[in-house]
Amino acid sequence: MAGPRPQGEVGARRREEEEEESTPLVVIVGATGTGKTKLSIDAARAVGGEVVNADKIQLYAGLDVTTNKVPLADRRGVPHHLLGALRPDAGALPPASYRSLAAAAAVSVAARGRVPVVAGGSNSLVHALLADRPLDADGFDPFSPSADRSYRPGLRVPCCLLSVDVEAPLLAEYLDRRVDDMVRDGMVEELREYFGTTTPAERAAHAAGLGKAIGVPELGEYFAGKRSLRAAVDEIKANTRVLAAAQASKIRRMADGWCWPIQRLDASATVRARIAGAGPAAEAASWERDVRGPGLAAIRDFLADQTPLGDDGNTSARVEEPTPPPLLMRLPRMQCCDMVV
């Protein structure tokens, strides 16, 4: 039986926790396909930040097309942390371990005078990082129906919480098209190579990570001759729509059930323009008006209220790329339980 921790070790850990809990974070959530990755890069470039990944599958190395990891060229020079950081056979990452890794990454970013921008679609990881409740309950699901009334965590860190949202029917149509794009971008070839170069035992060791990526089981059955390619792709589309609906439901839980001050940014017009083929200029205008502009305004307001980061006395909200004139549009006020944010 392990004895009590040395007093010095306890004190050092407490100092680490205090540093973690005093590090301001920008946190961007949203269902898959809504544009949260794009906003995280826009925000990081504008305020001098670095992105910390909060996507459970993207923690693992490999299958970059299938897992939708942002390509290096699309990162526009923004450093990304915890993206492909785990070996495929590393097994499931406990929430407390993610909390430790992500918090350490955020503290490191802030120590260099930069802004940590946490972004990803795994709301269980967002909960793990932000919730003020201990994470020692084995198998506890904070989003389960049974936790509706009995569980209401607060936030343990100062953060600007933004949610990129798209109208559900519109997002479903867009996600179907995005799967087709992923197929054109090489998802089938990527997974054919994966299944051809790994053994069943190796794939079993990947079950907690890459094995859960949408596309792996569906196309695995196609390669095994159990279904047609068309049927496999159709199931990928259906499962992606189910995932998006579940993610949106969890974000509503965080906002309405837990009263976390999440500010909604509506990217519906941008997605509508993309589906309609309106062209890059129309998409960019909608994105700037509805998402980037009000999102950056919220982030800058938040950072202006925080203690300056870094040792040089400068605030981390400095601008690192040209910024368009301020927009008249402000974020809509969101009713959050008994608060208005």
C-alpha cells in the first residue's frame, strides 16, 4: 500500500494546479463540420495563440484523412499541441490524463506569452479539462441522462467559451458532401493501406483510438467483402450525422444544464453559401460577419479582462495579422439557466 506523498511533492503539485487554474483559455466547441477548427486557427493568428487539440480520435497518430486532422498547410503557421501525440496502440486515455496533458500544454503556451486556444469536438475532453469536479469516478459519463439533475460542474479556469453552430438540417446535408470530399481526398486508399499493413491483433490494440474513427469499421467490412463501397460510404454518412447530433446535444447540456457561459456563433450562412456554390467571396463574407468577427471581439474582450500573460508585461491579445474594421454586429445574448451572458 502506497504511503503518503512527500510534503514537497504535494506542495509542488498544488503549485502546478494553481498555475493551471489561473491560466486563461479560449475554448472553441462545436459539432463536426461546423468550422471550429477554422475558427481556432483564425483566433490563434489574430491574438497570438497556439491550438491545443480536444478531439479524442485526433490524439492518436495515423489515418490523418479519416480522422480529419487539419493538414500542415492549413494550419497557417499556428502550432498545434496534442495532435497525433499518442501511439495508435496507447489505449484509452483516461479523462484525468487528458486534463493533465492539456493543462500542461496550456500553461506552457501561456508561459511563452501566447494564448492557449483549446478546440475539438470531444466534449468529454472539454469537460475533463474545465470541470471543477474531481475525475476519479471510474467510467463516469458526465453527459449521461442519469447525471442530468445530480451533476452540475462549475468551471475551474477562466475561459472564453465559444460554440460554432449550424442549423441541423443544413449541417446534415453538408456532412454528406464532406464525406464525399473525404473519399475523393483518399480516405478509401488510406484505409485500404491500413488494413493491408496491420494485423488483426494490431488493429485490436488500436480499438480505443483509431478503431473508433468513423470510416474504419464501415470500410473494414467493405474490404472484407461484406458490403459494397456505396453501402459503406452511406453508413459513414449516417454515423457522421449521428455524431454531430450527439455533439450538439452535449454542448446544449453544458450551456443549459451546467450554466457554462457558452457564446453561440452561427455559421449557417457560411455553410449555406458553400452548399449553394456561391463562391469563396460569399463564404468569406458570411464567415467574417457571423463567426470570425464576433468571435474575435468576444476573445479580445475576455483577454482584456485577464492578467497579462508572459514575463514581458504585454497582454497576449496582441494582433499578429491585419484585422478588418470593427463590426457593428455583436454576439447575441444567450439565456443560460438563470443567467444572461
